[in-house]
Amino acid sequence: MVDMSRDEFEDAVRDALDEIPDELAAMMDNVVVLVEDDAPEGEVELLGLYEGTPLTERGEFWAAGSLPDRITIFRLPTLAVCDDRAEVVEEVAVTVVHEIAHHFGIDDDRLHELGWD
């Protein structure tokens, strides 16, 4: 397991978000990105999770009282699958893009087709 503090990991997530093109970032709506140490119970290999209503599924009444969508990046599972800090930074970037894609309504099958797995 790579040794990386929570602050360093959060910096990697921030850096990954900074790499999202401005045009794409501007289209993200009502979404928050969080870092948690552990994945949900029973999901030890899960590196990230999108929870919410994809933009492609939101109707005209969606925003009335809706909480923000959540993208969570899991620190300890990511550190466990990487061999060094550079790999952590790369994996975080891939995971952030993957979860943002879900916010835009792109499913895992399509992401796999595009090489984002």
C-alpha cells in the first residue's frame, strides 16, 4: 500500500478536478466531490462512486428540493491498488473522470468501450 496522507490524497483529487476542461466543468450541475477513507462495506475494491441523478435523466422538476449529486473518491482502496505515488495520481485522475462521466449519464459499458476502466 502506498503511504499518502489524506491531505496529499485530497490534493491529488483537486489536481484531477483542475484538469477537467473548463467547458465540461461548467456543465456540471449540483454535484459535490468528496474524499472518504473507506469504500462502503463489502465494496473493498471500489475506488469511486457516483450517487445522484445523471444530467441526462433530470426532468424539469428535478431541482425542486434536490440534494447535490455526490462523487466520492475512496482513499484507502486507491492506495491499496497502486505501487507508488505517481500511480496514485494517475488512478485518482482516471477515477475522477469515470465518476464525472456517470454524472453526464455515461454508463460503465460505454466507459469500457472508450477505454476508461
